[in-house]
Amino acid sequence: MATDLVTVNLQPLGKTVTVNRGTSLVDVLHEYGVEFPCGGKGICGNCRVKLLRGELKADRNQQERLGKLHLSDEWRLACFCAVDSDVTLEIAQLESIILADNTPFDFCPGNGCGIAIDVGTTTLVAQLLDLQTGAVLDVVTALNPQTRFGSDVISRIQSGLEGNAGAMCRLIREKTGEMIVSLLAGRSVEVSKIVLVGNTAMHHLFGGLDLAPLSFFPFESPSLSAQSFTPDELDWKIPGRPTVTFFPSIGSFVGSDILAGIAATRMTERQEFTVLIDLGTNGEIACGNRDGVLCASTAAGPAFEGASISQGMRAATGAISSVTSGNVGLCCTVIGNTAPRGICGSGLVDAMDVLIEGREIGEFGEILSGEEKLLLQHPVYLSQQDIREFQLAKAAVATGVSILLSHLGITFSQVDQVFIAGGFGNYLRAENLVKTGIVETDASKIVKVGNTALIGAKMFLFEEPGHADQIRRKTSHLNLESDPLFQEIYIEKLQLY
Ligand code: FES
């Protein structure tokens, strides 16, 4: 007997909700902050969802409206739909939480099409490019299906060593293959190259490489080089015979996502010193110029992505993204202009700035009133533990940059620009990065550069592999903990003022 309950899997949120058969999608999506700008008249198309799995009926009226909005068969208008069976949907309005990119860059035209894929620990972005014109033809985003085995690289490596490496390898190959199929659906294009970039754990998991060397001192894997595959080897059912390359890592905890970031920001071509800080799930940093770049990974953890914060969330609808002090307490801005559900990285940095400035938090991070938590906007609080998580993350980044600069023999005053990469940077106020001590320089030097891993991966599509090797040869990896002053500097950087 058919049950009266069905499941709706919402991407890219990665959430599955169970509802009564026949429930309207408006009721389901409203809960997640999705808006219906034309009031459900089928005119604006802003409520569109892509049907990834299952069935969602589109009657003649809806089909006509989809046609007028130039939306293909896989799309539905949520304001017209009810759920009658288990479905997986990609919600267009929530796509912006994964940072795709359309930054222009210089390139030498090639032939056919190419696909660039940023394999993040949390999120995946794939773009299809016309190699003749450089135009981005389509983009697909998804959550990394490995998240069920742990949210950060350390837990992913641990889980791999406990016997789940094969499953994670299969999942990521399947998911990226599906993304490519979806990019190519309805197109007769010839793909000649596919470039993947990601951190070293993602590189090893995708390639089916031994994770053990990433798990113990001195954390030196012998398998950092580029991994090449044929689509058949990956079990990808795609036309043609494109070359598929997962680009090489720089070190055990600095992957090709940072190599791509260095390419995107052209750090190794500049005379001036620049710093690149990627505040994704892992905090990686690079400092240098055309004479050489030093890279390191910090133990920042995922605080800036909201993961280790009790009411933390990614920069999606319902997240407090900015906090200022008003006449009668704190003023919070919530993404999607809806009731707050949590706080994302930029909101956390802003909140810390306001609370430090108002002397509600002491120099060692203690809540001065003695309370256990501080209200931002009902029902969102920052707890004492959240403040500790922020301190650990900010100290890790500040210590890392300080050590790299000292190894280069320079100070921050000699740095021309500080590039902040990653989705976190989107909503961020540069001056609060400075005021909270995450970046110890002038706010005017801070440049938000978006998803540099994806930008660099796209650039690699147009270049000979030798270009990435050149960058790699100019780049060295430093183990921060091996610096004799690490502990001393780290403890100093934990202080908030
Ligand atoms: S809300 Fe405008 S088309 Fe659905």
C-alpha cells in the first residue's frame, strides 16, 4: 500500500523533508526562505526548481508558462506544483549559496568546449566553457556527497582510513559525472578537456590514492602529482574522449585549489608581494611574489563557514550576514530578508567586532557579563564556546600569515594586496576583518576575489599543463607547526585586543 508520506530532497541545501503526499511545493519551500515574487502567477520564474530525481507533474498551463520563460523540460515552477512522490529538487534561489563565478580573464582561444570543476570539501561547482570564446555556457552546483563521512578534511581522511575511502571515491566520481551529464544535456558540443581542482584530501579521494600519509607526521604524501583519467576509467557516460585531469597539489594540506588561486590572482607574475587567504572549510594561505610563493594550511577549522558555531550556517536564506550596533541594541541583516535561522561567517565576524567594540567581550574572549550567551536577534545567540571557536580560527589565520611573512623576510607593510577568496568573502566587511585581527593590515589593501579555485581551473583549461607546473615550481609548502615560534605567536594572536 502506498504510504501517504513522501520525501523532498532540497539541493543545494542537502536537506530532506518528509511531507504528506499532495503537499504544495510553496508550503515546503516557504519554510526555507524561498520567495515567490509574482505571487504564484507563473510570470517571474523566480520560484523555478530543477527536477533531479523523481516525478513532478507539469500540467498544460505550467508547460506554457515554462515555455514563455524559456525553461527546458527539467524545470518546474514551484508555485504550480504539488509533491506526489519522492523527489530531489535543485532550488534556483538557493544556488547563490555556492559560489560560482563569471569573472573575465585573459585567454588564448582553443577548440571545442571544456569543463572546470571545483571539488570543495563541502560544495562542488562545475562550469561548461566554450574554449573559442571563453564564454561560460552553463553551471551546475551540488553538495559534496562525501559530507556524510565528515564535514572537514580531517574527519574525511579518518573515515577513509576506517574503510570508507572506496565509498567516498565512488560517490565523488559519480556526482561529478552526473554534473557533467547535466551540463551537456540537450547540447551537441565536443568536450576536449576536463579540469578538476581541490584540496589534497579531495585529490586523493577522487584518485583512489592512499590516505595514510596524510594522517601522520610529517604529513608528506608521495602522490601529490596530477592524476589523469579517461572518462571510461571514471565510469562517466559522456560523449567523446576528453582528457580528465585532477591538478597537482602543492603539499599535503595545500591542494590544487590553492594552485588555481595563485594562478587566478597571478601572484607568481607580480613584482609586489601579495597574500591570498582562502577561508573555506580549511583556511589555506599563500604569500609571495614572482620570486617565490610560500603556502600553508592553518588549523582555522570551519568556523567561518558557520560549521563549528552552535547556530552557524552557510550564507543562505535566513542567515544573519551582517551585524552593526544601533541606537537600541544590535541591528542584524538577514539574507533573504526573512526571520533569522542562524549566523554565517560574515555575520560572525561583524558580531565579534560589535561585541568587542562595545566591550561585551574581554580581551581573552570572555563574556564580561558572566552570561553563557549573547543574544544577536531572537532566536540567534553567540555562546561562549562560539566565541572561543572564532578566536581559534582568527588566531590560526593571523599566525599563519605572520609566520609566512617572516619566512619571506617581510612585514605586512610591504604587502601590496590581500586577496580574500571563498564564498565567505561575499558578504564580508573588509574593515571588520582588520578590526577583529584576522588580517593585520590596512582594510584598503583587502580585495575580495570570489571563488579563485574555479577561476584558476577555468584558466587551466586554456593553458598547457606546463603553466601549472611552472607555478608549482615557484611555490613551496611550509608546515606552520614546525616553526619554533608557532606556539608563542598563536597564543598572542588569540587575544582579541
Ligand atoms: S512565483 Fe513567480 S513564477 Fe512562481
